[in-house]
Amino acid sequence: MNNFDVPLELKQSLEEKDSFILIGHKNPDGDCLSSQLALGSFLKRQGKNVCLISPGPFNRLEIEHQEPYFLSHVPDTWKNIDPLVVVLDCSTIDRIGYLADEIEGMNVAVVDHHDSGMSFGDIHFIRPHAPSVTFLVHKIIESFNMEPNKEEAELLLFGVATDTGFFRHLESGSGEIFQSVAKLTECGASPKEVHSLMYGGRSLKSKQLIGKLLSRTRSEYEGKLILTFETEEDLHDFGKENRDSDAFYQQIQGIKGVEVIVLVRFESNSEISVGLRSKYYADVGSVAKSFGGGGHKKAAGFTWNGPAEEITDKLIKIFSKIL
Ligand SMILES: [Mn+2]
């Protein structure tokens, strides 16, 4: 659905309820946390009580500064006041982990832009064509005939910039998104500051790790598929904090003819993570889904409990049919 109007049922609940629990997904990103923070700030301005909860962990460098604003559990005092739970940036209930049990029996609204085909909760504002959930939160604020304040505008711009790779994943016909962005800059958000929040502050080690990944790349199907891997030794030498997947994918996406990128990583003796990116036509989201993972058509991932070589071989075979 390309209609970004806020459903009446959601608008009414936001107006009528006094208390809101805002929840995002596990391993949160900039869009998830910024949606929660911006919607929370807006609701507080309307005189509402707001509780922000994230299951964490806060692994990504660009969102580290947001961690202090979040609780990890629903406080007992919130369980008997009939709050509306708003779950943001989550396609399936398992993405909120243990919090699913803690909100059982509560009234739940879902605001999301994933296309999982499955929905949970009582009220839905799910738009797979939205570039980010922050874009939908901007629509919610505007449905009250209000505009975001400076802080909210900064958060909303950060979310849409994060999920679009600073707008480079957007295609033609994205006018409404740029109109939203234009308004956010008028409300005080700075693209320059958001860019440096997203891409600045990296370590030399993070670039050296990318060098390792680049040196190991393997090319299949005339360069349409590029694969690489991170070893146990890399994890030991560089740590997760020096991973910078987005910068790595950007490097590979600049290679002529590439369509799909596969990044296989050692996480522990029993777990391998697999990141998938595509450029134009390959649906890596459905490939990830077939292995129990998730994501979008052009960016997805899953975890694998087996040897790295095994999953690499499987993926090469699968992509022979797609590429
Ligand atoms: Mn998102």
C-alpha cells in the first residue's frame, strides 16, 4: 500500500490513551531507536506518559549514544494502567524477544515497514513502501496538524538516512520522502550532522578489517555474486566493535556488474551470521527467509548453525538460479 495516511484507529488510540509503552526490535538500529525516541518525545509534548523499552543489545557504533534512554524491561508499575503498546520497526513478534511475554494481554499497535506477510497486534500501520519507520512517525506527527520539534526532526532524519544508506537506496518516485526530508531540515535537522553521526568516528582498525574482507573476496557468475568471510581470528583481533558492514557493502557495490554480496561471519563456535545485499533485482530477503532469517528485498540476513563452507556452497547454488 502506497498510502501513508495514518489509520483512524491508531490516531484515536494515540489521542485517547494516557500511557504508552514504545518497543523496538532486538539488535536495534538507528531507524528503530529514533522512531521510538521521536514518537515518545512527541507523545510527551501531548501530555502523555511514555516508557521506552529495547531488548538490545546496542551493538552498532552509530546508536551507542541512544542506549541510556531505554529500559530493558516493562516496569511492574506499568502493567496495571492499561497502556497502549506501540511496537516499531518489527515485522514479527519474535523480533522483540523476551518482551513478547511482558506485554501479553496488553493492547498493541504495530508501526512498521517490513513486508513479512504476518502481522500481530490489534492496530496496524504497516507500509512496506515506507523507506523507514521514522518516515511513518513523521506522518503520525503531521496527522495531529503539528510538526516535529528540532530534536524530533534530527531523530527522524537520522532514521530515514540510516535505512536508506543516506538516500542512495532510493529510486525515482521518491518525491514524498524528500518532501518529508525537506520539512525535517526546516524543523532544524542537519543532513551534515546526520552524515557524520552515521559515517564518522570510525577507527583505523575498522578500515583494516574491511581490507581483510576485501582481500578474501570471491567472485562467481561473472562477478554478479561476490562473497567474503570474517574468521574466528578476525573476531579475536578486531572485535565486533570494529565491524563496519555498511562501509564494506558500499565498497563492493561500486564494482561493475555486481548484483549480490554475501558476508559470512564467525560469531561463536556454534553460530555463523550471514549478511546479504542486492543491488537491483535479486530478492535476498526471500533467500534469508528460507534460512529462518529476515529483512528486506535488498538487505537481509540470517544465522547459520554449521560450518561456513557449507552455507557458502549452498548460497552459491541458490544464486545460480537467481543471477
Ligand atoms: Mn527500519
